Amino acid sequence: MARKPDALGEAGARRMAFQREHEYVSPRGLFDDVEPKGSRRFLTAAVAAFNGRGYHATTTRDIATLAGSSPAGIYTYYATKADLLYEIAVIAHQYILDETLAAVASASDPIGRISEIVRRSVTYHAEEHVLARVVNTDFRSLEVQRLATIMKMRRQISRVVHDEVQRGVDLGVFHVAHVDGAAIAILRLMDVAPWYNERGPMSPSELAEVYLGLILNMLRADRSDDGRDRDAAVNG
């Protein structure tokens, strides 16, 4: 029996309202190069659905609805919602890992490198707060082997931050008694995604400068010419 037109219209209206409420577009275009192209809409729809309903409460039907597809359409590219979460997590973690390594390569001293790491990480977590919040909340739901891949990237990022703090301490430009604790604090501070709101009083770049000041103060960074000269002499 055919559905009544008014009932079908109500269902369509509900779907459209759900899509408007949960729409996600990556501000940095992180999914623009994903191949095949047909899979991109399911990835961004999954980010929106996971953000709106949570990973465990989201169904593949929810994701297909947001992508403007039938439930069967998603299976052309992804067998399960876990496949989507894994690809999303890899894309996000690889991006911020690349940003962290680029930050290190862009400066010649620990203060400069930590400064670039903080600026790049805070602006990323603010601009991509929806994606970062989803990934950091849900990646532990992945099965063991996939989780290990994500954890390896997270450890790489942590190691870079730790090593730069240690270099600064060794050179006498940072003055902290506990390098491990300082590195953990920096990593936690840079993740502004859980609370950032683009309607708030600070832009991502403004927030990054505020957090950079806090972090350099925490490290008791020697920003004098003498401190820079000591580092230049070592890196000569």
C-alpha cells in the first residue's frame, strides 16, 4: 500500500531538519582529497552524526540519511560505522601529526618550535572543533589493531612535544622540574575542541596566542637575548 502523501512529507521534513541541525563541513577541507569521491559524503555525514548523537547511538541509517543516500548506498564504501570512524580518526590524526612535524621544521630553537606547535595545534582544534571532538571522544571504540594505529600517531605527537620541552630544559631556556608533566599539560591545553565555540569572544588565532603565553609562562621560558644566544650557540 502506498504511503499517504502527507505522512511522506512529514518524514521528509524531519530528515531535512536533522540534516540542517547536524551538517558538517570541514573548515580546512580535510576530506577534499579522499578517494573515491563518493565516500566523502559518508565520512562528513558520519562526523555530523557522531557529533550529534554519539558514536554508539548512531546507526548506519542515520549516516546514510545525512549523506542523502539510502541505507544500502553506504555499504558500497563502508561495511560498518566502525570503518567510517577509523578512516575519520586516521585523517584527523595524520593531519595534526603532519602539522606538529612541520612546526618543528619551521623554527631553529625550542621556544620557536614550541610556539609553532602551540599555534598550529590550538588553531586546528578550534577551527576543526567538531571533528577533533568526535575523534578524541570516540577513537577508543575502535577494535584493538585499529586502535593501535591511532595510538602510535598520538604517541608520536606526544614525543615531539616532550622532546622540545626537554631540549629547552637542557639548554637552560625552559625551567621546569618535571618535563613529563609539562609535556602532558601542554598537550591537554592545546586540545580546546571540547569547549570551543566559534561564536565566542576569541578567534582561533587569538586563542592560540593567549594559550601560547600561558604555556611559555608555565615553562618559565627565557625569552631574553641571552636565552636565544645560548640556543644559537648549541645549534650553531
